[in-house]
Amino acid sequence: MSKVGENIKRLRENARWTQSDLANITKISKQYISAVERGERNPKPETISKFAEAFAVDEAVLVKDIDADLKVLQDEVERLFTKAKATSPLDKHHFMAELLEKLRAIENERP
């Protein structure tokens, strides 16, 4: 499966849409959407724009490698926790409070 197909499928499922729902919104055939999600077709830039508009996301979200981004984020979180372990209790408290605040802000941004 292509990254574009994986991302479209993930966004569609997160929206709780069927392929038919997405087809109705984008005016792209269900068969084509299915082929894109399976990695059998690679959408043209104008088609990616239609998908991005339907999901209200930037086109870059559809073409980026989410797994690679996740790995980078996991490595960074691990690095920060390792650093936090080597600090004073007060510094750990500030670090955890800031982290919790940022996680809550992210959670509130979700649809």
C-alpha cells in the first residue's frame, strides 16, 4: 500500500466514512478510492487536492510518511524522558507539567 493510500484510508476511517461516503464528497469513484487505498493507483496532484479538501487537511498530510514521522517523535520523546530522569525532582515536575499541558492541547485539537 502506498503512503498516500494508507493516509487516505486512515483519515477516512477516522472520519467514520465508507469509501462510498468519500466518493460522494469528492466525486471520485469508489473503485478508484479503493484502488488508491490498496496502493494500486497513484492519484494525480489535482486528485490529492480533492482528498485534502474533503478531509480539511493540507495536501502534505496525505503524502507524508506517517510511520517515519512517528519514529522520529518516539525517539524524541524517549530522549526527553531520558534527560528528565537525570534532573532534579523539581525539574522533573516542571517537565511533566509542561508535557501534560501540551498533550491536552493536542487532544483538544482533535475533531
